[in-house]
Amino acid sequence: MEMKDTRSGFGAGLTELGRENPNVVALCADLTGSLKMNDFKDENPERFFQIGVAEANMIGIAAGMTIGGKIPFTGTFANFSTSRVYDQIRQSVAYSEKNVKICASHAGVTLGEDGATHQVLEDIGMMKMLPNMVVINPCDYNQTKAATIAIADYEGPVYLRFGRPKVPNFTPENQAFEIGKAINLQEGTDITIVVTGHLVWEALEAAKTLAGEGILAEVINVHTIKPLDEKAILNSVSKTKCIVTAEEHMLNGGLGDSIAQLLSRNSPTPLEMVGVNNSFGESGPPMKLLEKYGLDAKAIVTAAKKVIARK
């Protein structure tokens, strides 16, 4: 299995957009290399803006650029793309419905060694609560590249979340990315596993383990947290009668919360959630942190068995 980082998928998608769409511009807060924006910068120096360590300024400038018909992509770490600039995003982008693409790398505990101050685990919740904001969390290099290209054609604010570590690159190359459309990766009848981001591969591995024990899991990749593909989820749980959500994010405010709201209003169903439980992260190897914080395939298997017992 090929291993590639999702941030490189963003960089590849941005480079392709630079060649195809003259209105696409890019802004970075002193992290061009980390965000894989160097190719875009080299090919389009007149459309690349190095703002420096001034993230709030970057968001304000990006919002202003949309008035002239530009499509700005901002790039920095996820913590600095959300927590540090939430006021500017709320007022100048979401409230004003500006066509800004907020692209955020190094999200979640898989950031690894940089530790708790950088490992944002609240960003999906913060961004999905903003009216007008689309929230996307792709699972691998190919899907991140496709999402990057797709959001340029969407008119309105977008938060695109991706990460640092190399993870399995298993989705189709040159795939069409449809905002708000979940992908059923595996059919099953015993349990639904709804998952996003880096944990999609972990969910597929969990499904293999469960299959070895005679449990058939349906695995749904929810790359778009908002708008949520409600139909796909409700159709699945109508068949399986129980569900596990899995995400590299705080339990409060994440994908699991969105699923819980959906089910409680439409089809109350036994639910277990895999995520970070009211805790900051810490420095360490990415995959070891997934294990420690109960976010790996083993944790998903445990949650699946627990929820099946509640049916």
C-alpha cells in the first residue's frame, strides 16, 4: 500500500488549479513548505502572497480579494487556521459569505511531535457551527487532491482539513469529488461505521477484524462534515440498526455529535463514538498517539462490539 501525506494532496491540487484557473490565488502564513505550496508559488509568483506570521491579516486579505473575483486559498496549520483567527473567519468570511477556501494542515493528534499546542482537536466543531461554512475532512492523498480542486468550483466559504503523516493512499486516482456526498466503502448488515479523515483506513482495518469474527460492517467515508449526507447515514442504520462514529477530533462538537443529532431527530439508534474525550494531545509518534487516545482500528472494533450488544 502506497503511503502519502494528505497535505501533499492539497499541494498537488493547488498546483493543478494554478495552471487551470487564473482567478485562484494562494496566501500562506510562513509555512509554504509545510503546506506544500512551493510549486504553486514557483509557477505563479504573481498570485502567491507570503503574509508571514500574521494569520488574522491573511484571512482579512483573502476576504478582500474575493471582492475582485479572486478565489483565495489560505494555508497554515489547522490550529492557526481556526482558533487563532476565529473572529476574522466569523465576521469577514462566514457572515459576509466570502468565497475563501481555508486550507488547514497538521490537524489532530497525528501531527505527532509538535505536541498539544499544535494538535487542534476542536476545529471541526468550531467551523461547522459557523453558518455558510462547508467543512471537509478527506482521508488520503488522492481524495485531498480531488477535494482541493472541487472546492474552487464551489461558491462560498470552505474549511478543508488535512494532515502531516504519511497514511495509506487507497482511494481512486483522479476521482471526482462531490461535496456533501458520503462514500460507501464497504457494504454490511450488522453495524454501520461512519468515519472521516485519517481514521477511514483504521475503520477499514477494523472491518476486516470484525469480518473475521462473523460481523459484517458497513463502512461509510464521510469526507464532508457539513453539509452532512443525512440520507446515506439514515439508509444504512435502517438496515444495520446500530452505528459507530470515528474521528481524529474531540467527541464534543465533531462528526459524532452531528450524527447523534441526526439520529435523535429521525431514527433513534444505538450509537458509540470513537474520538478524543475531553483532552488535549501530547508529543509523540503519530500512530502511537492514535493508539494511546483510543483512535485506532482496535478501538473501533471495541466500540463496534459494544454497540452491537445494545441492539
